[in-house]
Amino acid sequence: MSMFILQHIALFIFLFSAIAYATLDGFDLGFGCLHLFARKDEERRFFLNAIGPVWDGNSVWIVISTGILLAGFPKVFASLLSGLYIVVPIQSYRKIFCFVLSY
């Protein structure tokens, strides 16, 4: 395969993972907002049980996007992550910490 085709495949995977994350994270945030207004413990359990199976799955889309940027577009990866040098490790540690706490 030529480099042109590989770059377009990488771009398609990156755009798909970014759109999937934005869509599914909106679902998570909506449930988080509704959870604040739950009055009874039963209602809170309902929200947590509904969002539980997809909560950690949304982090996979961020990992896929970052990996595609690194493999397919290293100059974009370098310029983007050099500006977010402090934010990205903090977010990564936060995700790991939340994952550990969920078990």
C-alpha cells in the first residue's frame, strides 16, 4: 500500500474514534448530571447500573485516537502534545486512578 492510502485509513480511524468518544461521552455526562438530581438511593443505583457497562469503555476511544496520532501523524502528535505536556499525564493518571477505584 502506498503512504497516501495508509494516511487516509489512519485519518478515518482517528475521526471515527474522536466522533465515537464525543458521542458516547455526552451520554456519560448526561447520566452524571441526572445522577445529581436523584433523591433516593434506588434512583442513584438505577443510574449507576445503567451507565456501568459503558463507563470505562469510553476511555478506549481516547487511547485509540492518541495511538493513531502517534503512528499515523507523528508531527501532529508532537505539536499537539507538546502544548498539552502537563494536561495529558494528569488526565492519564486520573483515568488509571478511577479505573483502580472502580474495582
